[in-house]
Amino acid sequence: MFSQKQSFIKGAVIISAGGFISKLLGALYRIPLTRFLGGQGMGVYQMVYPLYCILLTVSASGIPTGIARLISSGSDGAERRAFRLYGGIGVIGTILMYFLSAPLASLQGEQAINICCVMLCPSVFFVSVLSVIRGYFQGRGNMYPTAVTEISEQLIKVGLGCLLAYVFRDNLTVAVASTLFAVTVSEGLSTAFALLWYVKNKPRRPLYKVASVPPSAILKYTVPLTLTAIALPLSQLLESIVAVRLLKQTADNAVALYGVFSGCAVTMVNLPVSVTYGLAAASVPQISPLAEKGDMAGAKRKAYKAILLTLAISLPAALALFVFAPLASDIIFSSLGAEEKAALISLIRIMAVNAVTLSVVQTSSACLTSLGSPVKSTVTQWTTAVLRVILTAVLIKFTNLSISGAAFSANCSYLVAAFINFWYIMREKKKGESNENNSDRIGYTAKRVDATG
């Protein structure tokens, strides 16, 4: 059963369920974690992640969708080349994070970040390899490996992280660093499990020699996707620096406020977004073959269907976030103080709209890649990233919104991104029409004349 290809809806349900369970475990993880680390510890925990996500984005982001696009289009063996290519990039990312840990700690004004980065840096390599395997199976229409490995990651992280945080709860720096070490262990074990799954299920090589996929063919898809994905963590890194420094001018608990925003409110908003991730992942092998054949009208119909399904899921979820924000805060983040909890409820309600806009951006970006135009989603994400950092700085500096300024900034940015991506999809045309010389159409044509790499 686990090695079979699934239909679009079944595949979307499987990967959505995996993503939702994973995110739910992550949200529940915040209950003991916030109790053991407090607002200050959660702030340090979240300040480490932007650098990690940037390096992770360079070494892993874009791989699942990019490899899935190649595999679903008939490029067998793409994953073998990707293992070597991105395994090496993952090693470089791990080394970079190790050496950047001390400068980041100085820049953010929190020395505990140094040891935290060191504990987390091996994860960059593990996730690079894991992402290739996920992309390989997604390209073959099998969403089980992605769902299972996502859940296993969280189970290991939650179990080991809670244990270490409890054991070292009297030493805040060691407690935070140990929870990040749990992330490294979870990624390492999940990668080992995924490799065994790949070895067991990969098809035998044919007796005749198959032309290998050149690195350039892989990079044509993964690089634009990487540039797209890196915009978010880079904006979060800049946001963490700008927001905390500006908040320190008016509040004594600046790090704790940022921890409530990034570690608590964003976690809650990302729960419904994780459900719609399945629609984004499952749409790639459905849309890509149609675009490959030149049936752009059919491909766009599939894209619109995926976006409509995304709205059908995310709109009720956004409403639920707004209505049940106080209850969720009491249950999941009961250890927060009264002031921090009040701030959290306000932030969740402000950012509830992000459950819709971020979900639509996620799905529409995958659709653009499937249609052969990943560079367009790159432009969208970088526009959004710049807008978000500027708005955050302006709203915190020149208004009395405090950390709520970052929430309003995120709302505006993702709304703009959703409209831009939808506009791009509407204007997408097959090669040979009015945009036959469109420079951002990356990939194979219907006649595969560009398959030379």
C-alpha cells in the first residue's frame, strides 16, 4: 500500500494529514516547551531559526517540488544526481551555520544563540538528503513517504526535546540548546529511515544505459524554487533583528514579545497552512504533464481547482482561529503570563487572515512551478519579503502597535503575494503563443527540445 501511486485527492489528503499531524504535534510541543523555557527561552529558540531556515532553504528548499517536476515529466534518475549535488550543498550549509553562530549571537545581542546554532547545524545536511527522497516519491505520485517522515520527525523531536528541556530546565541556555539538539537527532533518524525506504522501493536500473540527468536540468527547477523559498526566512531573520531592536526602545520584554509572536502566534496560524500543503504538493504531478504536452488550458484548470480547494479549507480555519484564539491560548500556552497571553490572543486574531493568504501563496507557487514558471513565484516572494521588513520597521517605530505591527505587516505582505501569483497564473500561456520568447519559462517543452540541459 505504501509503495502505490495515489490519485490527486487521495495524495493531497495523505500529505495534508501528515503535514497537519506534524504541525499539531509541533503546536502541542509548545505546551511543555513554553513551561520549561518561558517567554525568554522561547524568544531565544525562535531567534536561532531564521539563520537555520536560510541555510536550509539554500540546501533543501525547492528540492521536493523540483525533483517531483522532473520525475513526473519522465526524467528518471534525477534523484541520483540530486543526492550528490544537494548532499554536498548540505555539508557546506552545516559548516556555514557553525561558523556564523558567533557573529549572529553578537548581531542579535544574545550570546546563548551561539551554542544553539552549533547544536542545530547538522540538521542542514540531513534535511537536504531527506528532501531529495521526498521529491522522488512525490514525483511518482506517492505521498506516503513525505507524510510518514514528517510525523516521525516531530515525534522524535517532541519526545527527546521535552525530556532534555525538563532535565536542563534550571539552566536556560543549556535547556534551549538541548531542544535544538533534539531537532538534529530527529532529522538524522528520519533521513536514515527515508533512505531505507528509497532503497527498498526504487526501480531496478534497466540493462541499457539511461542518459543521466545533468545538474543544470535539476538546477533549472530547484534554484528558482530555492530563491523563492529563501525570501521568507531571510525576511524573518531581518525582522527578528529589526523588531527586537526597536521593541527594546519601548519594552523591557522585547525578546519575550518576539517569542510570543514568532514562536506561539505564527505556530497557531501555520496549522491550517500545513493542511493545504498537501494540495500544493499533490498538484505538481497533476499539472506538470499537461503543461509538458502544451495543454495549458487543462493545466490552468487543475491549478484553479487546487486554489479553490485551498480556499475551501483555509477560510473556515481562519474563522476558527479568530473565534477560538482565547481557548487555544489557554490550552496550548497556559504557562504564559497574563500580559503575554493577552498579546498572543490579539496576535492570533490579527493574523488569522494569514491562514488564507499564506495557504493560497503556497498552492499558487506550486502551480506556477508546475506550469513551468517558477521564476514568477520568486519575484512574488522577494517583493513580499522586502515589503514585510519595511512595514514591520515602520509600524513598530512610528506607531504604538508594538509587536502587533509585525502581525499587520505579515497580513499585508501575504495578501499582496496571493494577488500577484493569481495574476501570473491567469496570464500564463503555452509556448508558441504571445509569450513564446518568455525568458522565465524554465523546463521542458512539449517536444522536449530544451531537454539537453
